[in-house]
Amino acid sequence: MTAMKILPALFLLGVAASFGATGPPAQSAQPASQTVSKTAAARVPYSVFNEIHVDDRCRLLPNPALRSAGGKKPHLRKDPVICHLESLLTSGHMEESMVGNEVHRSWVSIREQEYVLQNIAPVSKQFIVEQFVPNGWVVDSDPQPGEMAGATAIFRVQAEPGQVVRLHVGIRRTKALRPKLIGMRSPAPSEMLCN
């Protein structure tokens, strides 16, 4: 009979010991990975993490919200499955127009490239393509960038899981050359006598 009284008491002590000071097991701490993502989500809106940022050389960039957090320059990497460039073209041509008796000429330089972007994630992602536009150059492509951030044109492209999308980006520079004067025709001697 004594054993019957002691057994339930030991059982209750074991249950109480398993709860410990932290409470029942259902209230135990979360895994570290969930804690990190919730902490990051508290600093940065969730929608930001559904973006893939690439630069004009198809290097994967850290998210802008996280770039300034570290203080040191991030290591940029390439992944040709996610982003690679095709149709890299550079060309130039002369443009001329008549203004009065002058021919206005300009040398136009054009650089074009096509981004091939693939969403390998199981959820839809938005690619943010950050194309550097050097001083004196302008974006000359369709579609135009959604915004300009200093000397960077920002294009946004939506991609569903597994989808491959293409983005053509062109920039151009127009350098004015010295105008060329078209000489007036000299009057014939007979025309000069009539006046």
C-alpha cells in the first residue's frame, strides 16, 4: 500500500521536473532560425525579402535595407542561373539636322544589354535591376526605368516560380560636334549688274 502512495507522488515529481522553471514544453523557446528571421522582419518589411537585386554586371546585391547595416563593403557574387547577360552591343552613328544654313552634327554612342533573369525560388519574386548610368548618358530603352536613384536606373521585373524573364536595357550618349556652315551661293556677275 505504501508503494501505491509513493508511485503517484514520484510521477507528479517527474512531471513537475520536466516543466522546470520555463513552463510546459509547448512554451519552450523557438528555434534560432525563426528568431533571426523574426528579428530581421521587425527591422525590414517582409515584402523587401521577396526581391532579388542585381547590378548592371548581373552580380547579386544585398538588399538595400541590409546594405548599410554592416558598414563594410559587401561581397558581390554571380550566379548565371539567376542572372546572366546576353546581346552585349556597343555602337555609334552620326546624326545630322539642318538649322538655317548650318548642319548640326552629333556623334551618338549606344550601349545595350539584355538581362536574362530566372526565379529559382518556390514563390514569386521581383527582380530589381540597378543599371548604372554614367554622367552624360541617358536611358534609351523600352520600358523606361521605374525610378532613378542618383546615377542608377532602377527597373522592376516580376517573375513567377521557375519563370525566365528578359529585360533589354540601353543607354546612349549624344556628343555635339561643331556645326558645319553651308556657304551661300555667290551671285552670278549678271545678277550683280541687275541690282
